[in-house]
Amino acid sequence: MNIRQVEISKLVEKYLHDTATKEETEKLFLWYRSEMNADSHWDLDAFEDEEDLKLFILSKIDAPDLIEKQAPVYRKFYYLVSAASLAIFMAIGLYFYTNNDQMYVAPTTVKKAVKQKAIDIQPGTNKAILTLSDGKKIILDDSQNEVVINDGGIKVHKNAKGIIEYTLNRLGKEHSLTGKTEVQTGYNTIQTPIGGKFQLTLADGSKVWLNSASSLRFPVYFSGDNRTVELKGEAYFEVAKTQNKKFTVRSGNQTVEVLGTHFNINAYSDEPVITTTLIEGAIRVVELNTQKFQILKPGEQSKVHNDIKIQKKDTQADIAWKDGYFYFENSSIETVMRQLGRWYGITARYESVLPQQHFEGAISTNLTLLEVLEILQKSNVHFSLEGKEVVVMP
């Protein structure tokens, strides 16, 4: 099962319960049309119940792994398995479902509760701190319906979708900041705490999704021939195409240079390398110590330390966080715990030497910490929650 199939299942549930947005509905229809070359408006009255319709849709969008008639199908679908014990889990059931905040597994799987000496920890939310050019700090979160700030002729606006947008505000008129306009050029910084993420639209129309414990420093207005931002942590970029204006992301000991494209950069200081994954377009990755560089093509990932290594990559795995998932791809327990640490604000302590097993699969970031740990325990690693510390045991 892959991230695409998980997303299909979520969209089908939303569609059937009339909670899908217009964009989500069209995305579901597009998948159906592209694979069936048929009309995508289903006749609900032609099916005896909702479950029959759901199975019909899933069967038509090449998602056989999502059709499980032996176990109840609930609103959300999660999957995780240790690669080292794949055969065992194939025999007893791999599918995990949640409903009304309760965990369910295939009937033959035995659930063992996580030991806890503390209350459960809730998942992160959309929140960040915006620092303006004059040093003023603005707290951004879901509780605010709208935020409007004027910064040197720039309108900083939090729209109805919770996205920060930068536009020129002169004489009561708003304009996208893509042309040459006299405006005070200062720098803003947006920083997400542990357990927070946020989205913003820069002055040139480029979109940025910022993961937890990350920061982006950027000019309120891009002047000159280069658009340069500085990243710490992880972010996904959809760079607006602006002729003859290169877009540069500085992060650690690398820079990424583009004209207009989609890519993800993971530059956390506690990760061993900086990874850059290209979704579409082309980018130039430069290792600053040696000035070596590589050109990435879509579906490729660079790893930068003292050199640059390129490999083919399932790009969905690296942008799953943007869509609300932890995605583990041959990940060690240490890698898994670093991701959980940035989202739930916990640290990990390893009680003894653990088996060298790796994890494959996806888990929603909307679950509580205990729910995530209970899923991970299916792979014969055990946990105890003690305050903000997770003890990892074989």
C-alpha cells in the first residue's frame, strides 16, 4: 500500500459523507476518469448501501489493497509494518483502522497497550510565530480568523484557509509583488515550534509548507535578479515561475537554485544529511564547502554531507508530512522517534540494544502519541511513556 492509496480511501470517505471540498471531489473524479475513461458521477441509489458504493469506487481506482471485507472499514485507514517481520504480519493482518478515537486491528492480531506513567499527548496543529522586520512577533494559530499587518507598504494577511499571504498594499489596491515597485525591503522570519506546521505564500506567489521545528527567513519583497530565502528544518516549495529571477534556498551547507518547480528540503540539524527531493521541474543542488553541484530531475533525491549523492526516490514518501502523514520508508527506530519527537515534543530513551529492524508504512499525524506507539508495537518494539520521555524497549 502507498500514500496514494491511503489518500484515495480518505477522499472516498469524505465524498460519501459530504465533507469533501470542491478540490478534493475533483481530485477523486480525476483519478476515476483517468483510469476508467468514464463518467465519475456515481449513482448512489444504484447501490444497496454505502459500503457497496465505497468498494465499487476503490475497485475502479486501482486500489485493491484498500478493499478488506473481513474487517470493518472505518473512516480513517492506517498501515504500518516492520520490514523484518513482513511475512508474519501478512499472515495475521496488516490493516489498522480508527473510529471514535479507538484503535481496531484485524481480529487475529493481539493488541498490547503501551505502558504509561503520564497522560497521553495530543498531535500538533497549525501554528507558527511570525517575526517582522522591526522585530515585532505575531503568534499565528487556528484560533485567529484573520490577521492583517502592514509592514512597509506590504500587506501581510492570514486568509480564510489559514495561509499567510504577502501582497503590495498601495492606495487601497492590492497587487502581487512580482513587478518592480518601490517598497521598503525588510526580512521576515516564520518559525514553527515543535508540534506545529504552517503554510504561507511569498511575495512572488511561491507557496511554502513549513514542517514542525522549522524556520524560514525571507524578504517581504523580492528585489533584484535573485529570490533568496534561508531554511532551517524542513519545507516543501512550489516556486512561482518568474522570468530571469532565480529562486535560491539556503539550508546548512547547501543551496538549491531553481526558476520554477516543486521540491522538498529536509535540513534538520539532528539528521545526518540534508535531503532534497524533486517533484517536478529541475533544480541545481550545490554543496557549499566543495562547490560541487548536481542537477536533479523529477523523481530524484540528493543527499548532501561532504559530497552529493543522487538516487531515485518515491517522492510521495518525502512530502507525506505535508498531507498529514508520517511515512516510514526502510526507517530505523531512531529515525521514527526523531519524527515523533518533532511532532509530539517528546524525547526517546533506549533501554537496551534494539534489533536492527526497519519500518515501512504510513500513519496519520492526527493520532495521539499513544495511538501511534500502539501501532508501532505491532512490530515487536515496545514503549513506555514517562512524562515527555518515551522509553524504547525490545
